Amino acid sequence: MLAAPLAPAATFAQGWAAERYQVEDRKSGYLYLGDQTQALQDDDFLNHAFFAVERGAELWSAVDGAAGVSCASCHGDAAESMRGVTARLPRYDSERDGIINLELLINRERERKLKAEPYAYESEDLLALTAFLAFQSRGIPSEVEIGGAAAPFFEKGREHYFPRRGQLDLSCTQCHDERDGMMLRGDRMSQGQTNGFPFYRLSWHSMGSTHRMFAWCNNAMRAEPYAPASEEYLNLELYVAWRGRGLPIEAPAVRR
Ligand code: HEC
Ligand code: HEC
């Protein structure tokens, strides 16, 4: 069952007011779920994604790599040191001269500080540590920086969102803005917000990252998906996070 440090989360979930799922006209995917799926997300003890959070908590404190340290050796209690970090991601990173997200930050810390191998993108361990860290920002409004050095990358992300692409000649905006709330093959179309990631998707029977969802949507449009961690998806992740600005981090969410 849940490790002791996570237990207070259950009380927190129960105090999560309904209006937290909408900010102005921006709505969390939670509001489009059926009652049963909402109930799964509402209860940290039923929420499938909490297996990943628990595993992430273990990885946080596990010594790994040639340096002989763990994340916790330097950062201590993640509830304090990592609170709010996810709400400001993704962001511009001068070393990459591009956008960095939570997954890539975790892997960079593994390589540099632990002297350990990076996790494969979309691996169970990377999803677990991502879920654990994102969970530390639960309830904090997402607020990403799009000005300054981030601006050209933000523009590229916006340029992915609006044009039609693929054999069906569809754009992100045609489904997630124009068809907001309509049914598509058993799914109620949401606004495609990212404040719940990484999430547990019932139809996948697994956790999934933002980039896996982007690839799934690209496939739904019959468009060639990009690779996870590609510049294309990192820029798109920044644009989509800004589009949902103010929505509180809800990770780890449950979706259909
Ligand atoms: C053919 C319609 C369609 C298109 C086009 C489409 N999506 Fe989606 N998208 C879906 C469906 C269906 C779902 C699952 C139900 C839901 O959450 O809306 C989804 C879910 C999502 C989610 C998860 C939302 C949540 O709350 O969990 C994100 C993020 C997303 N889409 C982003 C995008 C982006 C970015 C694009 C453009 C590259 C895009 N989608 C294009 C149909 C589409
Ligand atoms: C040797 C000490 C050390 C270890 C071990 C370490 N970190 Fe860090 N971490 C730092 C320092 C110092 C910074 C801030 C400056 C920098 O980026 O190096 C940082 C920054 C971060 C940030 C960015 C925080 C922010 O406010 O944007 C994240 C996320 C992070 N670390 C996660 C991890 C994870 C996950 C691990 C384990 C895989 C880890 N760290 C291991 C020292 C460490």
C-alpha cells in the first residue's frame, strides 16, 4: 500500500474544489470524464497512477550510479525541494538552446549528478519519477515562461498546433477547440490540456507522457508522429502548457 509520506495526499484530494478544474475558459480533461473515471482520479488509493508515484518515491531515495548518491542525498524531501518545479515546466534551457521538460531534466540529473545511465523515454522508471515529481506540484497553477529566449521556440510550438496535417487534413485546434465537448469514437473531446501528465490512461492500461499523447493524436490525424523528446514535441509542449495557463497541476491524472 501507500508509503507513509504519501498518505496526506488522500486528504488533499478530498479538499480539491470543483472550480479548480476550470480557469476562465480553460478546462481540465477531468471535466470531460464520466463519473466513474473521475472517482478513480479523486481517490489516491484507487488512482492507478499512484503505483507509479510510489515507485517514483523509491527511485528518488535509491542510490544509483557511479557517484554513489541518490536524488534525495542532495534534494532531501521532494515535498519541499520539488514543490512548484513542474508548474514552471517546460522551459527554455541555455545549455540546450532549446526547451527542456521534466523528463529530460530528470535524465540530465541522473547523468551528471548520479553518474548513472539516463532512463529510456517512456520507460516505467522515467514515468514513475516524473509522476512523483509532478505530484509534488499538485494544486499549483501552471505558469510557463514564454518570453525572452523562449519566444522563438514557443512560436514554433504554436505553429505546430494550428496548421492542418496528415491524411485527414486536421489540426490540433479543429479537435481540441472547435470540437470541444463533442464525442469521437467513445471519447468526449477535451481541450487537450497537459496539467494532468504524466497520467494513467485506462485504454492504454499504463502510464503515459505528454509526448506519447501527442504521438497518439498525430496518429489519430493520420499524420506522421515525431519522436518523443524531439524538438518538435518540446516546443509543442511549451505552447500547450501556456494554452492551459493557470490550470492547477493535477498529476497524476486518470483518463479514459
Ligand atoms: C482527430 C481529433 C484529434 C486531433 C486532431 C488531436 N487530438 Fe488530441 N485528443 C483527441 C482525443 C479523442 C483525445 C482523448 C480524449 C480527450 O482528452 O480529449 C485527445 C487527448 C489529448 C490530450 C490529453 C488531454 C487530457 O486531459 O488528458 C492532449 C494533451 C492532446 N490531445 C493534445 C493534442 C495536440 C497537441 C494535437 C495536435 C498535434 C492534438 N491533440 C490533435 C483527439 C484529437
Ligand atoms: C549532487 C547533488 C545532486 C543530486 C544527486 C541531484 N541533484 Fe538535482 N539539482 C542539484 C542542484 C545543485 C540543482 C540546481 C542547479 C543545477 O541545475 O545543477 C539541481 C536541480 C534539479 C532540478 C531543477 C529544479 C528547478 O528548480 O528547476 C530538478 C528537477 C532536479 N535537480 C532533479 C533531480 C533528480 C530527479 C535527481 C536524481 C536523479 C537529482 N536531481 C539529483 C543537485 C543534485
